[in-house]
Amino acid sequence: MDEMEEELKCPVCGSFFREPIILPCTHNICLACARNILVQTPDAESPQSSRASGSGVSDYDYLDLDKMSLYSEADSGYGSYGGFASMPTTPCQKSPNGVRVFPPAVPPQPQQHLLPIPGGLPPIPRNSCITCPQCHRSLILDDRGLRGFAKNRVLEGVVDRYQQSKAAALKCQLCEKSPREATVMCEQCDVFYCDPCRLRCHPPRGPLAKHRLVPPAQGRISRRTSPRKISTCTEHELENLSMYCVQCKMPVCYQCLEEGKHSTHEVKALGAMWKLHKGQLSQALNVLSDRASEAKEFLIQLRNMVQHIQENGVEFEACLVAQCDALIDALNRRKAQLLSRVNKEHEHKLKVVRDQISHCTVKLRQTTGLMEYCLEVIKENDPSGFLQISDALIRRVHMTEGQWGKGTLTPRMTSDFDLTLDSGPLLQSIHQLDFVQMKVPAAPILQLEECCTQNNSATLSWKQPPLSTIVVEGYILELDDGNGGVFREVYVGAETICTVDGLHFNSTYRARVKAFNGSGVGQYSKTLIMQTSETGLPPCDINSLAEVAWFVFDPASAHPDILLSNDNLTVTCNSYDDRVVMGNTAFSRGVHYWEVTIDRYDNHPDPAFGIARGDVLKDVMLGKDDKAWAMYVDNNRSWFMHNNSHTNRSDGGIGKGATVGVLLDFTRGILIFLLNDEQQGPVAFEGLEGLYYPAISVNRNVQVTLHTGLPIPDFYTPGDPDSTGSVC
């Protein structure tokens, strides 16, 4: 109710409406306020001539294109865009609620031009003009003055009920001193009672037992509610409004119809139009209510965003501080390392210089001693004695002098440090340190209208959320095995649509996609469940349990030495060692059969054919580890192999043009091999459960071609252990 209060206040006085009237523009205003904002138009000057005279700009000039008069028949007396009036000297004011209003500025007029107003109010001058304070439309009043406007009794009743709901609690009318709060009201007695006074003065017995007691608030409303007044016509005050003019959109009386003003207009019963408009208003309110609900949810979302922004701001600030602290710590560690190098260089220079000082000091002492000794010898006067030692002394002097040769008196170390700190790149990096506007992409949205399945293929399409501006470098599409197993990647790339072939028939797959960029991998989309088609074979066919599946070799699963051609149906190898390649479709149920033909066979290699798990070793012969079940064969015989265990050697080999068949029956969990349409050995493996891929291993001496989508051999009936004597 509090939100409605502004709807119940007058745009002029800012208080609750009192005797509201309806202006032709459908806005409401108090009757007293309407009189206060009236402006008189000069008799001798029309609005048009006033504008053409070049006089000063009026406060009303901007209303030029939106004027109204009470004299229009096109709008039942309320819509003609006739002249309007303004006084250039009348200042514009604002009401308490901020709406522009225009106070009265009525010049003196002769008494005979005044129109009487009922109720004792002063008369209204002729040629009076009123301007709506909300939409600023102006109009000139006719002889009826303000009586020409209809009273808004509905608004008046709403204001009355609102004020009653906000009023103080009602008091008991029978308490003599300090009236207590009333608890009931008797509708027949029209008296409010508190509990003690009700028990004392209005006991529930005798004639009073039939009186109806209601809560005070309800009683106050019922007391003020009176039978609905019959509305009267504003032009014919003695006539009741009984019809509704559809063209003029207003209630009219019979006299209005008889006088001809509405005679050519479509009219309908007032009660019927009342119900119709109530229904239209209810429907419009339902739509508006939905918008209001959306707005409330949006406000809740915005308030939550405020909280999230504050939380994320604190978290981001802490992360930024931590990152900067980490950079500072790294810089301090590097600083310590560089200082250590400087200290080492410093100590090294000091050591070299000190060693040179020590060496030169010793040498200089020796030289000085020799010089002093030679001088003393020269002082001697004994020629023979001098000549005995002079040659030796001369040699010693020359030798000592030679020791002070080139470089001896040159410092071995400079005093400058030959280290210059290259801080330019780091300073540039610090100046370039900024936020990267890249985050992990949001979860893509699967476009359900474009996702479909056909036979054993599935097409999926997706897109980024509409408001997402994060850069996406690519997408990762994942599917499960059609049996509720783990997801595996089937596509990685920048496209937003992908078709996956070679799926199981009559299987339910789950699909999901996620986006990635340089910052990482985003969240998964919602999981989409897709159903592949039923098998195309008729129910009466003996192979009705079989699934006819088409698949090719998968380059993504192949060893790097594997060479594929013929649309990934033909395979060989560029290595003399055996290398493994798997099919692009996995099987987990049904009966499946495929064949491999030998296109080239040189130097008696041992190719292996069979099935494998997804994580089988790719650089050894198929069957060497515990992830593969295979038959390897040469030109004379064959063996079954699993986990490097060789069993069931059988005669019969392969050559160019030979055909090797693989039959996988999940109904019995067995694997059978065929050679040139004949079963090769007994049942090769039993107890097979789970997910398996077709697989082979070859080297460079053999080339084979894959054939899929084949029916089950005639000798074998799926699910029947006695379908062939050799199957046990």
C-alpha cells in the first residue's frame, strides 16, 4: 500500500486528493488546486495574435503544440486544440512533489464577466485557462467553468480507504474516562465497544443476540460506505449517466443522445462497458504484474550483484596484493643474488690487488737491498776485490731489473666494477604490468533446435551465452559410450557444430561441451541426452540381434608411424615394428561383424586383428598387453593372443587378397575370428564385457583395408551357442 501513496497525491499541493476532478488529458487535480492555477486570457488578444506580436517569451510558449479546449465535439467537448492563454509576467513555480505549476495571475476584470461557482466559492473570470501540471496541456474553460470537469469519485474513494487504513486505532465510545481501544463494532447499534463495555452494555442475549459484531476496521468502512451514488451528467445535471459513447470514450445520458451530440456515435450500456473495462484493466494488470515480478527479480539480481561485486572486489584486491608482493619478493631475492655477485667481485678485486701489493712489496724490498749493497761495493777501493764480484753483481742487477719488466708495474685489476645492471627490460615490464581482460570462458549453450540424430550419427550445435564478451579459442565436445560410461573427447576445435559418426544403434548418448582460451578451460554446458536410430534390418531376419555399424580407423588413436589413406579405411606403417590403430567407434552391446582384406603382404609379417580398450599400448603388437584381444597370423598359421599369452595355434595363413573377419557378440560375450569366410579355430575369447574398439597392428610389410556395415555370417546365429559346431 505504501507504494500507492504517490498515486493518491495532487501534483499541485502534494497532499492527498480532495474533491479530485478529471482533466481532459485524464490527469487528476484537486478542485481547489485547479482554481488556484487558473490563468485569465485577455479578451482583446487571442493566443495566436499574442504569439505573432513578437512580445516577450511566455512560460507557456512550450505548450504551443499541445492545447485543449472544452468546446470540441470530436472529443465530446474535451479535445479541440483551440487557443490557450498565458501571462508573460506569471512566473512558473513547482509543487511539493516537483511538478511545474502556474499560480494565478488574474488581472482586474469587470464584474459582469465573472462566472458563479457553487458552494460559495468566488466566481471564475471569463476566458480562464487551466494548464495540466503533469503533461502541460492547456485549455480554455467554457461557461460552466470547473463544473465542466467530471469528479473522480473512484479516486476519492480510494483515497478515503487509504487514509482509513493509516488512521489511528479506534476507541471505545462508552468508556467514561481514558477510552480503551475498541475491539468490535455493532453494525445495528453503530457503536464501537471495548471488551468490558461490550459485556456490560451489549450482552449476547435477547434481542442483542441477533446483532452483527464486526472488527473495528471493517465497521469503520461499513459505517462510511453508503449506497453507490448515481452519477449525473456534467452537461445535464438532472440526468443520470446510463450509456457509454464508444467513440468519445465517456459516459453520457439520454438527453445527450437526444440532442444529437452523440446521436451518430456507437453507444453501449454503461454496466456492460463497466464490466468490459474492468476485465481489460485486469488483463493489463496481469501483464503489468508479470513485469513487476520480473523487475523485483531483476532488483534482487542487482542487489546480489552488489554483494558479489563487493566480495569479488575484496578477493581481487587481496589477490592483486598477493601477486604484487610475490613480485616484490622475487625482486628482493634477485636483489640478494645480484648483491652476492657484487660482493664476490668486490672480494676478488681486493684479493688480486692485495696479492699484487704483497708481491711488489717483497720484490721492492729485495731490489732496494740489492741497490744498497751495490752502492756499498762501489765505495770499496780494492780493484781486485771489486772485479772478483762485479760480474756477478752486474748480472744480478740486470736480472732484477728484468724482473721489473713490462707489465710488472701495471695493476692486475681495475678499480671499476665491470658490471652494469640491465634494469631496462624489467622497468619496461613494470610499466607494462596491467590487467589482462581475459577470463575463463562461460559454459556454452547447446542449441537444441539444431541438435539431432540420424541412423548412428549425432549432430550437435552450440553457442556462447548472449552477453558473454570473453574471447574463446576453441571448444571441446565430449560424449559417453552410449552405456552410461565415462565421457571422452570426440572433437576439439573452433567450430560450433560437429557431427559424430559411427555411434551404436539404438543407444542413448550423453553429450556436453566446454570452451577454452589462454586463461584455461571453462565450465561444461548442460548435458544433452540423444537417442540413435534402431537397426535397419527387418524383425524376421536371423540377424535381427545384430547392429550394422559403419566406422573407420581413427587417426587420433593411431601410433605416429601409422599411415592412413582411402578416407581412413586403408592402413599401413612406415616402421618395421608393429604399430596399433583403433576404429573411431566403440561397442558395448549387440553383435558386430567387420572384415579386413590384405592389399599387400611382403616378407611374411604377422599382422594382428581384434579388439582393444581405449588405453591399449600402441607401440607393440596387438595382444601384447592386457588391454587387447587379438589373432595374429602369418602365411601359414595363426595364434590367439591376450596379455602376451599365445594360445590355439591353427593352420591356415594369409596372403595378398586374403580376408580376415572379426565377430564380436556381446549377447554371449565372445570373440570369433574368420579367415576367408571360414571360422579360424574355436571361440577365441569369452567373458567379454564393457567397451571395446576394433583394432589392428601392422608394420611396413603389410597393407590392409577395412570393410564395415556387413551382415553377420550365415553360419552364425546371434545368441545361439549351437549355431555352429565349431563355436563352443
